[in-house]
Amino acid sequence: MNLPDASPATTREPEPPTGWGRHLAGSGVGAWVAALLFVASPFVAANILTKLFMLDPGLRDARNLIKTIVLLASYWACVRWWERRPVREFSTCHAVRELLAGLLLGGLLFSGVVLVLAAFGAYSLDTVAPLGNLASAAMDMLPKMVIGALIEELLFRLLLLRLLERSLGTFWALALSSLVFGLAHLGNAGATPMIAAMLGIELGLLFGAAYLLTRRIWLCTALHLAWNFVQGAVFSIAVSGHSGDGWLRGSLTGPAWLTGGAFGAEASIVSVLLCLATAGVLLSMAHRHGRLKSRTP
């Protein structure tokens, strides 16, 4: 596949600011200040306000949608008005291709995890529910999973990884943003510091590599979504500590390092190894296409 094909920007970039504004906009400190003021602050405010004024549990999806719209809009505005460039991360020129590739890769990757666990006797299929259960699980899980994947990819890859890369280069930015991504899941059921580190090593690196390959949001978000959806809605396995109830009902037996324990199979050593191998392939492709960067002086 040739995913990283990037079209040159056709949008005329705004004139850069002058004087101190140009200096601040071009500095690493300025980028972090802008991200905090123009992206993080509106997102936090939307999170607080929706919880205060939309208390009905039935409005959960509406709350999440509002937060996502605020985050996307504030990121777009920050890039256009502060960084003064087209928002290439949202470019739709290859969106369909990258979305399909991410969905396929994420689904196959987690299915591969389950197949390996079954080969080692750690996973056994108990019952196959009617297909209607899969449809019901999709209706229930998809809105939350889509929004969760989109928010996390924007925050951890488009913001954290991209801004760290500017100061530290790709290698250290990818390592540090992946670690933060893993630590952000410490509050989930069944999580431990070791599991958080494993999550950063496998999924933080995997999703980060998917972003670096295209420098757009589509591939990494679709990969993230498919991984979670196949895990919870298809195989009914806990997703980052949140129980899944979907189509195929099975059981995981064996030591926690193999099955992932209460956190789910993504805390399994099998997931770590398969995701690391896949991340290595994606990073190799990104390197061949000149997508990796050294530290900006």
C-alpha cells in the first residue's frame, strides 16, 4: 500500500505575524501556550459545562459529540490562526483510503491476538450470539468508541506527539507521547503501572506510527476504533477495563501476562508483541517516505 502519498497544499497560507508575534508563533514555547489556551482550555470548559447542564444519562452521546466538535474546531482555529498554515491533518484527499486501511488493519490485528491466544489454549469460544447482538453492540458502543478514538488521537498524536517532535525529534516525541498515553489509562478498571507501560509500548507506539506515516488523523483514528470495536463488540472482551458484550462469547484462562487479566487482552504479552511488530512496519514505511524528523534547532 502507498498510504503516505501527500498532496501539496493548495490553500494560500495567511501572512505571518510580525515582530514579537512572529517570534512567539515560531517558538516551541509559543506552540505549547497556544495549544493550552486555544485547544485544551475550550475542551476542558466544554467537558465541565456539559456535565453541569446535561445531567441526563441519556444525553451521554450528545455530551460527547459537543466536546468533540469543540475540540476539532478549536484545533482547526489554533492551526489556522496561530500556526498560520492549512490544517493538513484534516485533509480529505486520502481520507477514505486511510479510513478503510485503518479499519482493516485494526480488525485483523486484534483478531490475530485472539487467534494466537486460542492457539495457546488461553481463549476458548463458548457461544455465538445472533447477529442481532452484534448490531445492538454496534449501536451501543460505536458512538462512544468513535468519539473516544477521535479525541484521544487528536490530543495524543496531533497535539502532544506533533509538538514534542518539534523540540525533541520523532524518536523521543513518539516514546514520550506513548508513555503519557499509557499513563492516561491508569484510572481504568484493572489497570496497574505495568499495564499502563505496556499500553504505551504497544498501542501508543502503534497509533503514533500510524499518524507519522500519513501525518493525517484518518489512519490512526480508524485503527484505534477498529481495535476497540473488534475487541468489545465482536469478541466481547474487556476494552481497557470496560467490559464488552457483543457477538462472540468466549473465556480467557491462564496467567494475566498472557490473557491480560481484568484489563482485557490488550494487556497481554501477545498484544504487545503483535502491535510492536506492526508499529515497526509502519515506522519503516514512514522512514522510507521521509516522514520522520530530527530535532528542530
